[in-house]
Amino acid sequence: MKKYSIFTIGFVLIFSIFLSACSKESSSGGSGGGSSSGGGKNSDEILVGVLLPVTGNNATDGKDMLNAMKMSVEKINDDGGVLGKKLKLEVADDACDPQMATTAANKLVSMEVTAVVGGYCSGSTLPASGVFQNANIPMVVAAANSSELPSQGYDSLFLINGLVPDQAQTGADYFNDTGAKNIAIIHDNSAYAKDLADFAKKSVEGNGGKVIAFEAINPEEKDFGSLMTKLKSLNPDGTYFTGYYAAGGLMLKQFKEKGVSGSFMVGDGSYSPDIIDIAGPDNANDLLVTATPTANFIPGADEFVSEYKSKYNNLSPGPFSALSYNGMNLLADALKRANSTDRDELKKALKETKEFQGIGQVIEFNEQNSLNQSNFHVMKVAGGEFTLEK
């Protein structure tokens, strides 16, 4: 009986390994992730992967980005689709977590998507981009903007948001122009936040200012009392938090309650209505944000804003909705120019993009496949609403 059991178990294990190997070969199309066409050669659909946080602390922005992509795809398909086929979105949730992002990216690879649009958190987009590079799948990154992304040198990665150094300089210039010389910088050790904090420090000091505090926090913390006490004793002219809105809202609330001096600025990871809700409208008043303006501040975006509100229960488009809409439209345009779903041809078409007119931006790529021109501004909260400051 024991011998039979061992033999049986051994046979099952060998058979399972055989099936797993066959499955992996099948999922890669037997081509090592080369230039296969998403959806299969005989499919009447082109599969487009979407990598976003649709659960977790950043789900609000993730769902907003997804809404905009769905709007774009619906319009494209209503106009006849691309190459005689309809676009079909396959959504994978990265929850802004590096491990989940890797799993989500591999899921999209196994589905043989033609390309991917998305990328909110840089910390999760970084490992996912490596998976897509290995599979030769082009990715249009709509929001994530760590300088580490283009520095990887991936020919499959195309960034349509301004990079972190540009954002850092925008914030530092605003502080300088308003006479804020002594600056405190706080980050949460995530790839994006640490990157932005490092560049902000360089930019502040490059403008002749002084960084009087450079602190890291745990984004899961709820009580920043000791940090606020330290900041109050340093008497800063301005404080720049480079992390995400869940921690940013709580920090802003306690910053105001503690009576810390100077202005409070956040990066675009905190550019969400949620930061106002978390901090409270009174505490959020005069909050500064370095970000790409939302669609309602972009000239010529009235139709997009109206359609978004009509489609999504009068909800206003969020910080990265226009960029997400642009990213999906750019992909469709590149597919048409490539006249193929071949991934190498698609990458070539994306690289050769010239003066693509999106909402609030003209897209062209430099040698690193990032934007030629910064798109960052300073926003300010007034009366519980974001306004364009500079």
C-alpha cells in the first residue's frame, strides 16, 4: 500500500510538472514573448491590458483612470475600432503593491495582450515594466513618473506624464518665488515619493534655499504628532510631502492642528479629492499641490469633462483622467500607424509619435521615451476645491 501510494504521488507530481510546462509554453505562444498579436490571429478583438490600483488606498485614482480609459475605448469602438477590430480591456489590479503588480503583469502576459496602458504608483509600475519588457509588450504609462522608470532603458516603456525632476523643480520654484527659503521635506520611502523628495532637495538647494528637515514616515501610521512637534520647533517656511493622499490628508490635518508655520505642499500622488475629505475642508484650505491640472482646468477639455460627468453620475474627472484618456487614444493611433498588432511594429510607431494632440498636451517622445516638455503646475485648495495657482 505504501509503495503504491508513493508511486502514485510521484506519477501525479511528474504529470503536474509536465502540464505546467505545457501551460507556460502555451501562454507565451512558444515565442518567448515576441511579437505575437493580442487576442489571437483570428480574433475580432484587440486585447489591451490595464494595470491600475482598483483596490487599496489608491483605488479612487485608479478607478478614475479606468473610467477615462473606458470612455476612450467606447468612442474608438463606436467609430469602427482599430484595424477592423474592437478594443477590449483586460484589467489587472496592482493595488500599488510591487508583489501584486508583478502577479498582475504576469496575468496580462498570459492573456497575450497586445499592449498595456496604466501605471499609477511608480513603486508597482517599476517591477511590472520589467515583466512587460521581458514579454516584449509595449506599455503606455499614464501617471507613474519616477525617474527610475526611463533610466531602466526599456524600449517597451512610454511615459506620457512629466517626470519627477520636473515636478520637484516646479515645487522648489514656487517656494522660491513666494519667499519660502527654509523647507522641510517628508517622504514615505516608496519609489516615487523618495525620488521626488531627493530631487526636491536638490532643487530647493539649487535655488539657494535650505532643507531644514528631510524625514521618512510609515504611510500606514495614523499619528504624526511627534513629527509635527519637531517641525513646529524648526519653524519652516514651507513643508513638502511627496507621498500619497491617505497619509497626506492625516498629516495635513495634524500639521494645521499643531500650528506648524509655513505652507504645506504635496506632490501629485496626493492630488485627489480624498485628501480634502481626510484633512477636512478647513484644514485643506490653502493646500498646495504640484501636479498636472485636472481636465476642468485644461482649455478645450469642456466636452471631455461634460461626457465624464454624464457617464459617471456627475462625478468630476480626477487628476489622471485626461492623461489616461490620452494614453488609450495614443495607443489606438499607434496601432493604426503601425497597421498591425505586431509588438515590434507597435513599439516603432509609438516611438515615432509626432505632435499627437491629447487633452492638454502634445505628445512626443525623447530618447528615453518620456515627454519632451514638462506639464506640471501648482494647484491650490480654496473653499474645498482645487484651483489653478500657477
